[in-house]
Amino acid sequence: MGCNASKTKNRAVEEHLNDKANTFLSLVNVQKSPVARELLQAWTHFVDVQNRKIAGGKNAESPGATAPAEVWATTENNPLTHHSVDQVGKAFLEYIKNDLSQRGWGGNFDYKVVGVATQGFLRASANIDTGHPERPEEVSWAVKIHYHSSGPG
């Protein structure tokens, strides 16, 4: 009985985490948030490079394939509010927690949103431990995504 109850509890926690992670994917795929898309693209690139390094690729990242650390989201025709970008950051926090857990990786993540009347940026960063026994050091990741703003919102 105790074992069954803990499995049910763990399944409920896992479903809750997946729902929160899916919120971010909905921002990318359904709501087409340009900041969320840039964030996912930068994270996916980082994960791909780390997976190639873990697999033993000496040239895990070829010249010219480096992801930019600073980008502009395409928002000039549809300015965002700082609040909506903060919601993207919160959703990404849940997404990355779930993603790290599924990969067996650990780490910490932070983001901040800074803005003035007509523009702002979201800066996301993480220190990741990929759990690879031959590469025990942490790997850092960061991206700064600028956007046009319509105000605090």
C-alpha cells in the first residue's frame, strides 16, 4: 500500500511538472511568443552541444555554429509588455527544471526582465551539471533576448 501510494504521488508530481513545462511550449508553438522561441532555440542549441561533448565529439561545436549570447526577438510590429515577458521567463523556469530532470542533469537557473518604455530584455542563465562522470565540472549557459515593448503591461 505504501509503495502504491508513493507511486501515485510521484506520478501526480510528474504530471504537474509536465503541465508547467507544457505552458512554455504552448507559448512557443501556440501563442508564437518571439521571446519564448528565441529562448527555446538558444537552450536547444546549448543542449545539442552538450550532448555532442558527452558523446565524445572533439568538435562538438564547429566554428560559425556558436549560438549568439545576445539576440533581438522579432517584436517591432507587435511590441510586448514587460509582464508578458516575465511570464515567459517563469514558464521557461518550469520547462528547464523538467528538462534537466528528464536528462538526469542538475543545476540552477535564473532569469531577469529589465525594461524601459519602448524596449527591454530577458536575460536567462544557468549553471548545469550534466552528470557525466568524465566531465564533472559545471557548464554555464546564458542568453540575453531584447524585445520592443509597449510598457509594463
